Amino acid sequence: MKRLLTILLVILILTQVAPYGPVEANASEIKTAEQSIELANQYMQDHMDYEGDFFEIQSSKGESLQKSLAISGNEAFHNLPIFVYGDALAGAEEGTKYGNDTRVKDSTGQLRALGFTFLDEPYANPLFNIDDVTYVRRWIKEPWVLPTASKPDIKKDLLPDNPNDTHTYQWLKYEPGQFATSYSVLNQWVKSSVFLPQNIKKMTGDRKYFNKTIEGVPAVLSENPEDYIYMLQPPTYHSWGVGIAFYYYGGNGPDNMEKPNHYLYYEYFRYKPFSLLANDLSANFEALPASANAGDEVQVSVRLKSTFSGETPTDYGWDIKAKNGASLPITFSGHENKLSGDVMFPADKGELLLRARFVMPASDVTVKFTMNKNKNAPKELTYDNNNLSGTIKYMSPPPPVQTDKELGYNILSKEMRMGLKGGGSFTATLPNNSSWIWTGNATGKLNVVNGQPDLFHNFKEWNNPAVDEANTVIVRQPEVSMKLLRTDFDDDPVGGKWSDWPTPKNPKVKTGNIYSEGTVNRPYKIEHVSCEWVKIGKDKEERRCYTYYSYGGTSAVFPSQTDSLKIGVRIYNGREDMPALSYLNKIDQNNSSAFRKSLYWKNEPYAYNTVRWMAHEDENGSLYDWTPVNGQYEREFTHQAKGEVEWEVKQSQAGAYQRSRDAAKKKQNVQGDYDLAVFASDKELQKHDYPIKSGYYFNPIGQYSFTIETEMYKQTTGKTKDHQDLVDKIIDSFSYESNLIYINNNKEAVNIRNGSLSKRNNVPVPAYAKLTRNNPTGVNGLKLLDVKENYNKDEDEIPYTQEQNGTMHANWKNILEGYTESKTLNSYDDFKYREFVKNGQAKMYKIKESTTVTITVGAPEGQKLYTHAHMPDGTYNVRVTIGDVNVRGMPYAYKILPNLEGIDLGNSNNLEITVRGSMYDDLNS
């Protein structure tokens, strides 16, 4: 139906009344319209104290009675009389006079109205097709109370049929004669006050007198329908009555639960003839689920009632089938345990209960029940309440809702909260039969089951209270919260159990399900009225009616739902082997001519425990409780160690002897010029570099130094053995060597070390001897070689930290995972993995050491070392040697280096001494 979007637009619709089966009333007694009119008026006079005749052959405005309807009505009215006046088309046109819906006929050709009532209001046609009710209806109380010219605005109370609707009143404006206003529509129908509740009370003593005859009263109006339904025409014993009620829709959609709406609608209500309330058999569903899930056990209960006074037999039959027509295994119980058969109602208005139980298939199930099928055992006035038909809707489970959640690489646990069914709602819809009067709230529960308690910890439900509400549509939108733990995936770095997950770029996955299902139930009662004629005295009868109730209940299910959670945990616990960093292991300028040599080697490693930082994640994705977690692998601190050795000749032998040599060449006889040695002044010997005659003194001489600097990484700040032992090795590579023959204080021929020499033909034989740091003494036990060391040290801490925001020296980043310096930044970028040094471990220092060693060769001051007078003529050697240093056998990191080559100090430190003659030659000349 098209609706215009304008305020104060009115739509008039008629609620379609489903046709009933034919009624076998005693219609044959009524032969003429006049007879029907007379019976109706007689009833009103006898039972309503109505004075005079209400119904006439012509309406109040002179319209003629439709006599055929007055005799036997039509099928929609069970072929019982209805009093309709005038032309049907005119009545239909009158019904559209002020409404937005101007259809006179529906798509099947049915007119909107059958004609007019006696008071000339349109008589609605129950077969006219109107819209289904989809929104909240706000029923207008006392629609016959209208504004007037003197009081143009009045407040009208509204009764919504949804308790959540908060719009309970609306102002009605006096707008006579205007199209599509609420006032004009109401005024079109409300034209008489004859049958208002207060007048009914005056006539019958009970303002609710006719309520028992109203068909299809909405549950919200069941307590006092007379305040909302305007009676256009009353029922009598054989004839129907008619009424109308008005309402607004709750806005233009289900979200408008508090906004006013000026679209006016009405619903037509029929009043049964009292004859239809006579002796009767009736069947009602006491329990008929509206829906069920496949596999649910379903029970249907039918309550049978008799208003006959004596025992009454009749037949019955069930017809329960799946949607495809196949029969179901069914268990029957109650007063009869068969599919069909005969039952006997006990005397005095007896009751029976029959039950059918079966397992719900994956299909809708139709339930039909028939009683007194042939309509002759017993004879009843109406049979429309003997047959029941209902459908139990199969709630096809929707496909599982897949939800993916992940714990990131650095997440220990994750709290999460999510709506089930993808955040959608669960709805259980109870049927809402207009004949039911609810006797209690809908109760039940949407049950949410944690199908994986070993995965979904701290599982809680939210927004899912137990059902206890006065609604027929029950909606729940539950949420669940839970905690996911890394340890459930065999990865427990906090506990020291690390998973070596082979594909860290893909999560380790587990799947768990959450199951939701539930049922709601709501009890109701059905009001029945039974009437009978009772003799009063000898010649008078009185019709007496009484009300009784049958009780039942209905149920509906929430569709079963599976929420499947795919939980992935990203796992990466570090790499066992770090990328190899390049370190130098070499000696630059490692040759005999280089006085300065640079050494490079990889520092010895030191193992350190590491931590990484991991956190817990809350429902909002925020990280908290950051925790240092032990790393799986130790990391070895190392770095480039280095050293430098530089030699210096402070005083060469040649330089030391130069003064004495020059004095001899010049034949100078100055004692001070010959402080170290006496060289021969003979002219013929000057062709030799260093000529001497035996028996004169020749003191060893020379001064040499080297400085060694090392830079290494240690866990202590003390002097290192690495450095000192290398210093010692280099010192030990130095030697002073001579094969001159000396004479000691014992007149013995000795070498420079004071070692005795062998003789040949009573002449001493020369032999080489060395002065070293370990053998520094020589002729006469004099110390001829002296070593002095000057040591310096500086240390700098290489700071590390366990804290994420602490100070971490770049040298540590070289060996820890997750940094550019170690070529493992991808571990941090890809896996959120970065290592820190665990607190409480030894500190690391860079130790810079420097030792300067000075080696002095020479006799103590004032001491002269004389050569032996019998030293044979010849060429002798005096030399200083710095030999190779073999570090390979040393227990230090630099042992991987090659030999540190010695140094060739040149001719100035490698002298050839020429011996010609002896001191005796000079004495004899």
C-alpha cells in the first residue's frame, strides 16, 4: 500500500477476518427479513431492556434493508443474519471518503463495504483484502470522544500493543470536513451514542455484556475491549453485530518507538450471535510450539471440552506430517494413546487431554486435529472450533558464523568480547492468536554453551538475561567474553617452554565452537461463553450464559546457532643462529721491516641470557602488563678486538760506538772518548768498520723500546692477562747476541754470559751467547740487560638494558636479535621479536691497555768488560735481534693470528767486530 509522506495523512484499512466453516444454526426458522428483524428486536427488548424497536426495514436515513442477508447472511457470517442497509457500492465509496486509501474494490473484486448499518455507518466487508499488520499499533481509547468547535484540541490516550513503545497519548485536532485527517475519519464512523459502554451498562447491568461475543480481540485489549471498540450494531441471539476500533502505527518503522504518527487506521470486529455460544464441543491447542530445532523433542497437547450436560461420545483424529508429507514416528498419550478413534466426554461439561510427542525433523511439521468429523455425533450449532490446524516451523540452523581472532607474536593472552551470530540477533517468535488471553510472561532462556572450555577461558555471557517479559517476539543479542591463552598452543615462553613452530609467518590455529539454542514458553487462556435456555416457572424461559476458560501454552525456539571461532597464535621464539658478522683476524704490516704492526682479532665470546617483552591484550586491543620473558637462546657478546705494536731504537749500537770509533780514526787520546770500547787506531786497520785488539774493554750497549696497545672486551675492569702475556712474549722475542771472548775476574775466558769457553791449542774458542729478559746477567755476573715497563689502562662500560626504553649500546645490538646492527631487523618488523639483555648478569667493559717497554743493554756505570788478550784474530758479531712471536699456543682469542714477525734492526744493530792483534802489540811498540 503506497503511503504519502505527509503529516496528518490518514489511511483506513480493514482487518481481514478469515472465513469460518459453515454453521448449522437453526436458520430454517427464519423465513423472512421481517421475521429476522422481529426476533432481533425481541431479543433487545428481553435482554437489554431496550424500549421499542431498534432494527427496522429501512435505516435511520431511509436506506432499504438487504433482505437476503437479513435472512441467512453469507458464508463469511456462517449463514446467520446480518442487518445491512443500502447499496454496497455506496457503502464502499463512503468508507473511502476521507482516507488516503481510496480503493473501493480490492484486487479480487471484493468491495470495501457491504452497505450501511442501521445508523448509516459503512458496514465493512470482512472479505476485503487489506495490509498485514507489521508495526506497533497504538489503540485509541474512547474513539467516540471527539474534539468540538468549542474544544478544538483534546488529548487522546493510546494503548500500544508493544510494551517497549513509550508513546501513550496524542493530541487530536478538530478539523471537520477536511480530507485525510484523523478527526474526519473518526467522525465518519462515530455517529451514535446508543451502544457506548455506559449505555450498555444501563441496558444490561454490565458494560462488558457483549465482550464475550467479540471475535479476534487483540491481547492488549482483552481486559477492556469495550473502551476501544465502538459498537456500530449489537448482536442478538441469531444475528451478528459489528464494531470498529482505531489506531495509529508506531511511527513508520520499528525504530520509531517513541515518535508520534498521524497515520490513522482501523480494524473491524464482529460480534457473534449468542446462538453460537450454545452447547458445543471445542478443541484448543494447550501446547503447540511455534518452532523447533531439528532433533528437539516436541510435544503437542490438545484440550477437548464439552458444554453438554451429559456424557457425550465423539470421534477424533490426528494428522501430523513433515512438510514433505512423510509420516513421523509419533507417541500418543493422554486420555487416548492412538492416532485416531473415539472418545467419551464425561457428564457435566467434561474435559479431555490428548498429547502427541515426536522428534522434530529438518522440516516444517503440520499438525491437524479433527473432532466430530461427520458433524453428527453429536449435533452442534457450530463446528468451526472442532478442527485445529497449526504448523511447527523448522528453524533451519544458519551456517556457522566464522570468526577469526589472533594472538600476535608478542601477546601472551587476549581478552575478547564479541557478539554471537556475527553481532546479529536471535529471535524467538511466539504465535499471537487473537483468541488467546496471555496469563503470564514469556519465560525461557537463550542458552549459550562454551564448546571449547580448554580454549575459551573466563567465558562469560553478556546482554542475555533470562526471558521474563510480556512479548511475543523475544529478541536477544548476546555477547560473550573470554580469554585466549598462548599456552594452549604449546607455546609457553614464560614457563620456559618454547614452541619451535616451523612456519612463523603462518599462525598455529585451533578452532572452537560456541553453541546457542533455547526455548521460550508463554501460557494463555481462552475465554468461552456457553448459553442455554432455562425454564422459569410454568410458561417462561430465561437464557443463561456462563463463562469458562481453557488453558494452554505455546512455545518457540531460538534458532540453534554455531559460532565457530578460528583462533590463530603467531609464534616466533627467536633464531638459534645469528647471522655471521665480519671480524678481522689479521696483522697488518706483518714483515721484518715494519716497526709498527696492527693486530685484529675477534674478541672471545661471553654468553648472556636475553629477554623479550610480551604483553596481554584487553578487549579494546590495548596492551597491558608488559612482561620480560626469557629468550630461548643465549647470545654471545663479542666484538672486534685490536692491538698495535710499535718498536723504536732509542740508541743503536752503531750510534753508541760512533764517538769511540771516530776518536780512534783520528788517533785522539782523550780518555772520555773511549767510554764504551777501545777501537784500534792503526792506519792499516781503519778499513774495517769496527777494528779492535784483544785485551781491551768492549762494553755491550744499546737501548730499544716498544709500545703495545690493546683494545678488548671483558667482564672485569682489571689488568688483562691477554695484554700482559702478549707484552711478555714480545719482550722475550728480544735478545742481545755476541761471540766476543771476555775475561772475567777469575782470569777465565768467557762469553758475554760469563760462560766458560773451550780451548783449542790452549787458545779459547769463541761461542755465541745471548742476553735476554730471562738471562740478563753477563761477565762477572753483571746485569747487562734491563727491562722497564710502563702500563696504563682505561675502561669504558658497554651498557646494556632489559628495559624496552633503556639505553642499549650499539655493540649489544650487534649480537642481539631484532636490530639493524645484527642484520635481524626483520625479526622485529615481521615477528615483533626484539631481544634485550636480562638483568643481573655481569657487566661488559671495553678495556684499553697500553704498555711501553724499554730494554737497555749495557754494563753498570763505571764497569768495563775486557776482552781476553788471547782472543784469536778474526771477525766477530755483536747483534740485537727481535724475533717472531708465536701467539698460536696462547690461551687467548688472538691465538688465531699468525706469528707476529720479528724486526730487522739493520746494520746499526748488527755489527761485525774485527780483531787484529792484542793489547800487547801496543805495549811493545
